[in-house]
Amino acid sequence: MTVQQDKRPVLVACALPDAALAVLNDAFDVTVVTTPERPEPEQVVAMAQGKEILLLSVTLRLTRELIERLPDSIRGVATYSVGYEHVDMDACRNRGLAVFNTPDVLTDAVAEVGLLLLLGAARRAREAATLILDGQWTGWQPTQLNGVELAGKSLGIFGMGRIGRSIAHRARAFGMAIHYSNRRRLPPELEAGAHFHADPTSLLTTSDALMLACPASEETRYFLDTKRLALMKPGAIVANVSRGNVVVDDALIAALQTGRIRAAGLDVFDGEPRFDKRYLALPNVFMLPHIGSSTIETRVRMAESLRDGLLTWAGGATPSNRIDIKGG
């Protein structure tokens, strides 16, 4: 990507890895807010004076009120994330702000964590790590922490987009049979032999393990509730790499407490960073703090995606990662 002579002024209102910040510094005149880990709206408004682009992440909610207070110099908003629930899109459109995100760069990293969640839940990784860390391990025993194998099991994937398909590719290497439910059936070359379920109910009754990899929407909000969990095989495993609000916490916790659901692997939580503390008391829950995309390679690709999109927009063209004109 060719860098323009006159670099456009960008205010970065989030903490970025050095490698990602270097990508942006090469292309733009970058200013970082004073407290990027916890950006304050007042600070953002003050430091945005004279800047053309505001770059933020999920750590800052871009509300209608904040958008209305931004200086007239701001013409574009770039979110260092795939999701943009933290951005008031209607207010951005009303203000005439171009909005950009980072699609299609997280696939491999999130898929790897999806398999980590499945393995961690199936092989009782949390209990095993606790045994070591607490100094309670007394040696190998035939009865010690027996989990279940993934080989020979059926994996149901709810949401067979790029991430879902990447998880399926990896799960096949573990000897799992792939089933999926989507808004529409995939063409054969993308389906790759996976079994399609037009009705998610059928997927739930078939799956030994369920992977939630769907996009966040009103349709998927609180999808996994008491009724649907009751349809699953006794002893099934649940893993979630999508959004925390796809799961009804009360329902999943109850199923885990009774053993109706054997184990869960969770990287996302409803209302995070707050989450239902009852999960902490459940040894059959393998939890991670939303690290699905947390690799250096992905963080650099995210910065490159925004850099390329912003420079394309500045050149008068419409980049693929501009979302304010897509009905987002």
C-alpha cells in the first residue's frame, strides 16, 4: 500500500500492540490518547480537535452523545475489531461519518481457540491445571481426571461462516464428524462433506459437542436456553467463540451443575468483562478471557486492514471494510 506524502491525522483511542501501532504510524500522523487502556470521552473529545479519523475499539462506547460532541474535523471512525456493537451506527450515518472495521482477519486465531475450548472442556484441563498449581497432585492413577476423546464424536457448529468452517477443518483432523446449521446451506465446496441441518433443533439432538460460532444478532441472542439445552445429548459439551449473549447463563449453569451438560469451554461472556461468578464454582467449565483473536499476527492484520481501508477511502474509492454503507 502506497503511503501518501501528507499523512492524515488519526487519534487512537485504544491500547495497541507496538507492532500494530507501527503499521499505523507508517501511514498516518498518529496521536494516542493519554490513557489508551481506559479512554475517557472527555479526553477523546479534547484530543480529537484537528484529527480526521478516530480509531477506537470495544473499550470505548461511541454513543450518540459522544458522536455529537466530536469536532467537525472528524470524518471517519475506525474500530479495531470485527464487531461494532459499541458504535452507534445510526448516529454515525446522521453525522456523515464513514465507519470501518476489521473483517476476515481473525479466522485462524479464533478457530484455534475454538479447538482449545473443546479440548479444555473434554479433557478437564481446568481441573488438571488446578491440581498441579495447588500442589495436590499425588501421581498418576487410572481413575484420575478421566475426560472424553474428541475422536469419533460429532461436532455441531451453529454458524458456518469463515470461523465455523475453519473450526470444522481443524476438528476433522481430530476425527470428528461435522454437522452444522446456518441461515442457508453452503455450496458443496465450502460444505466439505459436513451435514447440513436446516433446523437448529436437529443439530442440537445430533451433536456430541456444540460450537457456537454465529454472528451476534437479535436472531441469535440467548439462543442456547433451557429448552434447547434439554434437546442435547446427555453429557454433551458446549463451546462458545461467538458472543456471550448467545447463551442464557442461568440455563447453562443449571445444566452444568446437574451434569446434563458434561462441560463447557467459554471464551466470551454476557456483559463482559463482568460475568456470572457462578461459573467459577464449576470445575467443568474451561474459561478464557476473550482471547480468541489474541495473536500478534492477527493484531497486525487488524491494523493493516484499517490502514488499507482508510487509505482506499481517502483515495476516493470504497473499501470492503467500510460498514456504514452496508446497513450495519
